[in-house]
Amino acid sequence: MPPYLLEAIVRHGTPAQRDWAVGTLSLDTSFRTTRAQAQLVSAPSRSAAPVPARVTGILTPRRTVYDASTGSLPGRLARAEGAGPTGDASVDRAYDGLGETYGFYADLFDRDSIDDRGMPLVASVHVGDHWDNAQWDGEQMQFGDGDGELFGDFTASLDVIAHELTHGVTQFEAQLVYQGQSGALNESVSDVFGVLVKQRALGQTAEQADWLIGEDLLLPGVRGTALRSMAAPGTAYDDERLGGRDPQPGHMDDYVETLADNGGVHINSGIPNRAFHLAALALGGHAWDVAGRVWYAALTDPALSSTARFTTFAQATVRAAAAFDGATEAVRGAWRGVGVAA
């Protein structure tokens, strides 16, 4: 959940909505600080010891979901790996979403969990009081129930679950610094793989997909379709309580220079998001088959700096695209379409 959206609710929401937004911002700050600290001590897998050999050749997740409604984290054990549905929709959606994301990375990239070393996937649901967010804190996932008026339960959106877990992948790979353009790339990479996990689960081609992030979160009465649109940044919502029109740009001509939001990491991520969308459409078929593999190769490229700017990342994707017939010009053209030289 972008902080600028929550700040808008503080200014324009009802008294109750303002209180919930203030509480969300406070909790978000705590979790993001924890995540930043975790990234500092996480050794990138590219420079760490070799990945242990697979004993069986079959990758399987190790999921544990907790109920944090009592207030403490991680909370009460609600569902462990292999256990059946609990009847708590939040618990079961979190469990399934962790599995879908794990399976995506395992099947496509032979990646064994977030760190590629079999890291257990831990999640807590019912976190906070009317908490409007879901976050990866560097070690585990947390999901809020939403405020019940503007936003619903954050386990309802598979792309949001995969988005947050991908922050973990980035933590163990490129470690993109959460500031300015590298921070916007950090957010964009999470959107890219978040939407790909959803598209794969639905069996959609690039042409069939809606390219929306968080469309399952907005409750009836909110004027909008999602938190973000990768196909058309700036069109996801237009609601006074959310600050009016979605502020994301889709081209470098409209890049937002700001000190807020860590230099606009959630706003300017619309530019690389649209580049991926354009590349996926140009390549056709399932977006994870070629475009997704290109972006993953760029993210795991040892030459990619943690402070990479858009141009640097674009060049990494062009290098990776050379491994696929006809992909180089499609990828280069996609970046050109958003005003980034590649």
C-alpha cells in the first residue's frame, strides 16, 4: 500500500478512516525499518556459498500460517504445511498464496523459496487493528484485514501476496536500495512477479490479463479498479478519499521528483511497470515464458548494482533477452516506449 495513498486518507477520509490510516502508516514504518535492517544482514545468494544439492530433485514449500488477532506476532499457529483448510478464509488464502508463489519460482526458475535455500515461508494474518496493508518484513509475511470500508482483507489478492514475497527475493538477490530509481525498480520487480504469479494461476496470456495490482482489495463504493495498473499507470483509481487520481506516471517525461515515499518509489515504479507490460505484449503468449525469464535474469545478474537506475536495469534486461529468439528488440523497444534508453 503506497504511503501517499494512506496520507491522502488521513486528509480526506472520515474520522474513523483517518485513525485507521494513521495506525497503518505507523505499523508500516515499523515493518519497513525491520525489512531494511534484514536486507543489510542478508547475504545475496549470488555471492554466497553454492546452493545445496537437491536431495530428491523435487522442491516443496514449508509453510506456516499464524493468527495474530491476539495482538502479538507471529501469533497462534493456525495452519502448518500439509494440513487441510481451517475454515478461516484469511489463513487459507495466505497458505494457498504462499504455495502459488513458491511454485512459480520453483517451476520456472528452480528456485527453492525466497532465499533459494529452502527458507520456510511464515505468515501472520489478522495483523493490527484495521490494518490496510500486507508486508514482507525481511523474515515473514504479515497481512491486515483491511479497514472494512475502503479496503478489504489483504490475503484476498494473490498478486499482492506474490508482490510482497518478491521483495524477499530481491532482498537475497539484487538488494535494490529502497530509494529513488533503485527503490522504484524494487517496487516494480515485485509488481512484475506479483502479476505473473496471478496470470499463471489463472492461465492467462499477456493479451488476456488485466495487468492490475490489488484489484481484489478495493471495496464497493471506492471509485477505482485496483491499487495500480501496469498497462496504464495513472488510471487505477480516482477517488477523493484516496487523494483523487492515481499519480503514477507511465513515461520518463512525467517522472516525479519528490522527497516523499523514499523518493517516489511507489509512484515512479509505474514507468518500469509499463515497460514490462509493453515487452510482454510484444513477445506474446504467456508473459512468464519469455518476458518473465528476462526480468528474472536481470534481477539475478551479478553485474546489476544495488543502486541501479532505470537505464542500468533496462540494459540488464536487453542483455538477458539475447538468450531468446526475437526478444532483444521487443525488450529494447518496450523501454524506448517509456522513454528509457536501453
